[in-house]
Amino acid sequence: MKSNRQIINELKELLELVNDGKEGFETSSEATDKIELKGLFLRFSAQRALYASELKAHIEKHGGKADNERGDLAGALHRTWIDIKQALSSKEDKAILNAVLGGERVALDRYNRLIADFDDHADHIDLLRRQRDGIVDAMESVYEMMSRQKG
């Protein structure tokens, strides 16, 4: 079993990732000229803001301090957001959508790893599953937008 401190640290890392996603979607909304994409990206940015507040409340409930309002852009996610920045500078919607998908894959992987560690995360497993499902839904919406870009 992990210590409460280790669990809180894992949730804080997830919080940073969620904040990275919030910022990435917000930035993506500013980079596209298509109203439909702007709306989609802003909706997911707001969703990530809600996820962040839920995670912060849960961290604090367990004695941790969660004052992070921004992501940390570390590791694989940092590379993903570099891809997004390059896509944004190109103003090509397909490139932006592909880059966003990369960020969502990183988030989905992190959620899946925490959910698989059921014993240590049992008291917040429903929260993690619900948020993970929201990310899956977001990915499906992005895939749908990508298919529209082709047609």
C-alpha cells in the first residue's frame, strides 16, 4: 500500500496534467478560426477546469495542499504541447486536432494507470473513472472533427 502522501502526490501530478489540458484547449481555441472548433476546445477547457477543482477538493480532503492553477509541462506531455504549439503556429486545424489528441492520450494513460491501482485509489476511483470517461468522450469528439476535416 502506498502512503497517503504518495497518493496525494499522484493526484497532484494528475492535477498538473489536467491543468495542462485546460491550457492546451484554451490555446487551441485561440488558434483556430473555425467557430465549431473554438466551441469544442472551450468546452473541453471548461471541463478540465471542473476536473481540476474536483481533484483539488479531493487532495485537500486528504490533507494535501493543492494550489496549482497551471500545468507543469513535464516529460511526454511537454513534448505533446510543443507539438501543439507548432500546430498552432501553422493555424492548420488538422494539425491542431492531431496535437490535441496526443495530449489526451497522455492524460488517458495517466488516468488508466491510477485506476488500475485500485487498492491505493479506491476512495476516489469513481471520480477518476468519471473524469477518464470524459477524456474518452473528448477524444471521440476530436476524432469526429478530424473526419469532418477530411470531408
